[in-house]
Amino acid sequence: MQYGIALLTHSIPRSNRGAIGASMIGIDFVRSTPLWYNIEARKDQWNWKYTDDYVDALKKNGLR
């Protein structure tokens, strides 16, 4: 059986702590919706760093 969780955070350090906690209690995967203003702060200028860092924090803690 697999268990998942939804995380919504505005901070990579908080998402890393959330990922650590989720992993410790047996969560296998995370569902999250990126906040668009973190990706496109200005019209037609995209920055995926926040989202990439968020996914890296999850992967680092064995979540998908």
C-alpha cells in the first residue's frame, strides 16, 4: 500500500522539513501545485528554480 500527502509551502527549508517528516511517517509520494507567481514573477519570464529545488528536496528524502 502507498500513502501520499499534499504539501503547500512557500519556502524550500520548510518543504525540506516537511519532506523529512513525511518520509519518517511512511509517506511515499507528495502531490503539490506550484505557485505560479514563483514561476512567472514577470510576464513571459519563467524561473523554474523554486520548483526544481522543491522537487529536489522531495527526492533527497526518498519521496516521489
